[in-house]
Amino acid sequence: MIEYDPESNLVEPTESLQDLDIYIEVLRGREIPWSVYYVDLAGVAVALTVAVSLDVMWFGRFTPLNVGVFVVVAFGISAAVHHYYGERARLGNERKPPELRQRK
């Protein structure tokens, strides 16, 4: 991926580095990783499915189709947002990394 010249103490990228696509998840403050977010969202979907199936409280008003549509929309919107933020954090992208964009 890189070449190091000890005489000049210089590190240079090779051509194979251009083919490398790296994703770095940058978390600020109290943000959670996307993997945890999706596991939690799946947990909510399971809990909602069980509540509707068992006719718990007012969840009995919903049909399994309502739950399915909610789950598909929730995961779809989440995936779109994840893709948007992932593209912004991708190395080699034309802009500065997210942690440097806000600095003046």
C-alpha cells in the first residue's frame, strides 16, 4: 500500500492504495455506533411485533401489515441516513475529514 524510502525518510502511496476503500465511523460525544443503533432498532421491531401479536394494550389496534410497513420504513430511512453519513466519512473523499471540517 505504501513505499518507504529510508534514505530520504519519505513515505509514499503506491497505486494499489487508490483501489482501497476505507470507511471510518467517527463518533462525537455521546453518539452510538451504527451497529448498536441497528441492533436496537431490530429489538424495537421485535418488541412491536410481539406486542401487536399478543394484543398488548392499545397495540392490538395495529395489524401485522402496519408493523411490517413501519419496520421497512424505519430501516430504510436509517440506512439512507447511514449511507449519507458514511459517504461523508469515507477516506479519500474530496473534502476534509469530518473532524477537520468544523475547525477554522
